[in-house]
Amino acid sequence: MIQTGAQPLISRPMVVLGMTSVASMTSFYLLVPIVPLYTASGGSGDMGAGLSTGVTMLATVLMELVMPALLARCGYRAGMALGVLLLGVPSALLVLSSALPMVLAVSLARGAGLAIVVVAGPAMVAELAPAERRGEALGAYGVAVGIPAILGLPAGLWLVPLIGYGPVFLAGTGLALLALIGTPRLPGKAAPVEQHGDVYRPLRYAGLARPVIIFATITLAAGVLLTFLPLAVPAGSAGTAATALLAHSCAMPLARWAAGRHGDRHGQSALLAPAVLAAVIGMAGIVWLDNPYAVIAGAALFGAGFGAAQNVTLVLMLARSSSSAFGRVSALWNLAYDGGMGIGAVGFGLVAGPAGYPAGFALIVAVLALALLPSWLDTRSERKPIK
């Protein structure tokens, strides 16, 4: 097990982990908004666009189910190396074809790689950081892995009209290969894991189930936003979508860090309801697709709520678990993240055609509002700050 006793918040392994995560996640986020566009342009329409994201998240969820066992057997170092390879190398194949079977095959591979990276990263942070500063450490890590979203989400949309899809796909592959440089310096073996129970075992406990439900609801909305906003804005307003995604990407890591720092000092649970409320109000602004200011402001506010919810839910789950369950908790949290995004993307793809984009976004606002109840219940159940 990696010792954490009196270590500083930022250590060499933490820096290496941050650099590796930034490079690999930039490879992922660069392609998030353009693969659906590429798929739709190949004749697959909204359904194909939704499936491209949905299949990625499905593969991520399936891989996350076995991540605790994979990390226990292979360790962090080998796991991260496999993850960045799966995340990046298949992207180059998209240059060959925009046909739906090719896109879905690549999406499956990238989803599996994403699962490894996003589960191993927070689990390593939880072990490397001092327990009393875990929320701040996860918040700082959130800022680091938020940089790829800030750079990648709008960059893909801006670059495609200038250089085309092919060079952007190859850039995604190159960034993932760059991430391999740091993997030999990562910690080797993962901490011992509990020998009994599956990934879903923590859901038996209300203190863990509530954060999962809340977070999954918010990520459902995030999957809709990232997949369909570039398609939903009026024709000729591509700059609005790119700017909105940039605002979303900037607000998310800042809110994640601020939530971690504030929560370590004043308690995490009280931040859940404000995070959900910010997400609800932000998504409501996006309903006005003809108003670029409402869309951009709404995306920024949703990003702030999403970022805060990321940190608060994960820290609460870790604080309510033993260290031997960190791998399982990280996997479950990421299942909520990626499962929610996949369900949101596929479900919205089914709704958007007959109902239209504004009505579809309004429905997402209503779904988000349902998460206010469990967030309020969690706040009532834990009034003391988590130490």
C-alpha cells in the first residue's frame, strides 16, 4: 500500500499522475464533440450521433465493472499504460471511414481505455494524499484533468473547419501516445482490495447510494450537453457552441477545486444541494437555444454545478468507505459518471427527433430537478463536517 501519513499534498508521483492524466484526457475530450458530428455527417443522423457517445460510455461502464480486480492484479502502472493505448490508438482508424460500424468499433475501444484512466487516477490520488486533505487533493486533481476539457472540447470544434476531421483524429492518437511517457514513473501495485462483494455492493448503504444517484443524474445531463449542443444551436452559430463548451469546461474544474477546499473545512454534504441547483438553473438557460448569451451562461453555470458535484460526491463516498474499498468506490463513481452520460446521449437521441431540441432540453431540466430531493436528504443525514 502507498503510505500517506505525513506526505505533502503535492508529491512527485502526484505530479507525474497529473501530467499523464492531462495528456490522455486531452486525447479523449478533443474528440468528444466532433465524433458525433463526424458520425452524423456520414449519414447516421441524430441516432448515430447519440450512439457514438452511448457506445463509448457503455464500453466504459463494462470495463469499470472489472476495474477493481484489474488494478489489484496488474497495478496502477500497467493499468494506466493499457488505458492510454486503448484511448488513443484506435482514434487513428476514424480517418478511414465515417461509417457507423467503424465509429462504434473505435468508440468501444476508446471507452474501455477511458474506464481504466478515470478509475485508476482518483484511486491513486486517494492513496497518495493525506486523509485530512483528500478533498483538496481530489479537487486539485480535478483542476488538472479539467484542463483537457477546457482545451479539447472547443478546440475540436474550432479545428475541424480549418484542417478537417482526419488531422484532429491523428492529434488525439498522438496525445495518448505522449501520455505513455509518464506511466513508468507511476506507482506500481494498487492497494489491497476487499475480497468479497462486487462493484455495486456499496449501493446497499444509503450514505453511498445517494451520492451515486445524484451524480448519475447530473452526468446524464452532461452527456446530452456535450453530445448535442453543437447540433442543437441554430445553423451558423457554431461559435456559440464552442464558446459555451469552453465556458462549461472552465467553470467545471474551478468549481471542483473550490468545493474540495471548502468541503475539507466546513463539511462536504452541505454542498450537494447547491451543486444540483446550479446544474438545474444552468441547463434551463440552454433551453433558449436562439439566445447565445443564455446558452453560454447556462453552460457555464451547469459546469460549475457539475464540477462541484464531482468532488463532493466522490469525497463523500471515499470518506464513508475503508481504504481497501477505494478502488471499488472509484469504479462505482465512474460507473455513475459514464453510465449517466451514455444513457443521456442515447435517450436524448431518441427524444430530439420527434420532440425537438428545446423540448428535449426542458425534459432534462425536469430530470435534473428530481436530484434535489436526495441531495437535501443527504444534507439532513450528515450535519457534522467530515474529517
